[in-house]
Amino acid sequence: MQQYPSIKIKSYLTHQQILINLQDIAYIVMIAPSPKEDLKAPLHVSMFLNTDKKLPKEVQKSIFDKFCKDYKLFNTTDILSQIMPVGFADTGHDSAMPMLLMKPQMGIPHIPMFVLDFLANSNEFTDTKTKGLTGWSYIKE
């Protein structure tokens, strides 16, 4: 298997840079290799909604179901669905990498965002499953 360089964080976006970065963005999707050795759910999926509002359970379920359908995700497990602190890192890529902060980290600027975070499988995302690559995409409103 070919080796790929690790994602290197150059700096963290400031609070003001985060707000500018998220203008006209509806959500961000990030796909990474699962931290578990689970063949049924080899993908770690994070969906960062550009809101800090608590969503009713039925709305959360509708968003989750549509997201899984659109991205052809199945065998979902370990679902986290709540407002969480999210920081952003400059990694030299075209867009800043979102970072789910389980606990706000000292010195890393962040904002609250509604996050859906879970493990899943898909017949898509072969680079993540076979090469261990992580990717993220910003989806505009």
C-alpha cells in the first residue's frame, strides 16, 4: 500500500476567520477511516451543520436519514447528534479542516455547531477505505 503523508496543521483559524469561512455554507461533510477495526462500519463520518440551534429529534432523524441516503451510507452505528465545539485548521488544503473538539481545547478557537458523528459503511469512498485517506467537503446553501 502506498504511504500518504499525514495531514499537518499549520495553524488554527481565529473565531473571526471561522465565521468568514462559514459564510454561505449549509454544512460540511468529513469522511475518515474508522478508529475501530469494524468491517461493517469502516468509515468515520462527521456532518457539521452550520447552526448552533438545538434541533428537534424528528428533524435530526430526517436530516440523518436523508444524509445517509444521499451519501449511500449503511450499517450506521455509534451515532452522536448534538451541539459540539468545532475548530478549524489550516492544513494547506483548499478549505479549512473541521475538527470536532470533544472538549474545548485551550488555545484552539472554536464555535458551537450541530454535529452528526457516526460510523458507517458505503460502497463509495474507496480512497478512505483502501488508502486510509481523510477528506472533507463544504456544501453551500
